[in-house]
Amino acid sequence: MGWAGLVVVAASAATLGVQGVGEEGLRAVIRLTARTSFVLFNAAFAASALARRWPGGFTRWLARNRRQVGVSFAVSHLVHLVAIVALTRYAALFDNAGVLVAVLGYVAVAAMTATSFDRTAAWLGPRRWRRLHLVAGWYVWGVFVAAYVPRTIVESPAYAPFVVVLLAVFALRMLPAPARGYAAATPSA
């Protein structure tokens, strides 16, 4: 988690060093952290489903470490928020509906992050913890869908891979994992 945060902060600082600290540099940091947040969020959100469908070294590691990956997403998204707030000095970014969706998204991220530690998770209890992370996770997933689908249609098909990943994560989480083993695959006599 610390390394991921350090990499995101260092990459953002390097981006500002190359692009400058004005509007162009801030927009570049926003694009960078949108992508790092996208990768980290989807990795954490799909971790259990990936491990069930394709058990292996990496997917088991990802499932075991999804909490740290999720908190790394929160760090990346915090850097994203700081860049957005800094950019408001140069440009109006949102209409009222956009602000509400973004604020609710950050509230969801904050709630998931705050309850991603042993004490707060225990305080919340397993049932409420699961419900919070399920609802907030799907909300954040929906925010990514709302960000990338219109860009794919209106701006550029270069955003299509993001939409494909989001649809794949949706399918992984919604479809049951196939039965494993020969006995489960053959009908009984």
C-alpha cells in the first residue's frame, strides 16, 4: 500500500515537473490518477471473483491483499481529488449533478477506506461491513462507467478498453464460477 501510494505521488510529481503546475499539468495528473485509480479499484473489486474463477498464485495473492489494493486505490483517488480541486482555480469542472455524483463517490471511497482496517471492520460487524462495501463498491464502479462510456461514444474509441474492463468486472462478479473437477462436469449414471 505504501509503495503504491509512493509510486502514484512520485508519478504525479514527475508529471507536474514535465507539464508544469498550471492547468495543463493538473489535467495530466488528473488523467494519470484516473487511470491508476481505475486499475487499483478494479483489481480490488474483482479480486475474489478472479480467485474463485481462476485460482492460482496471482489471483490468490490479489484476493488475500485486496484490502491493501483497495486502500492504495483510495490513496490514488485522493491525489486525483487534490488535482481536481487545484484545477478549479483555472476552470469550471462540474455542473451541479456532476458535483453530487463525485461527492457521493468520494464519500463511498472514504467509507470503504475507513472500514478497511481491523478495528473499524470489527466495530461495524461482518454483515454491515459486507453491505457497505458491496453498495459503495458498485457505486464507485458505476461512477467509472458514467465517466468512461460517454467518453468512448463522444470523445474517442481509445476509451473503449476501459469500458471492456468494466464490463468484464461486472460479468466476473455477477456470473457464478464454473464447477471445478471431473465429477462436477459429468452427469451421474
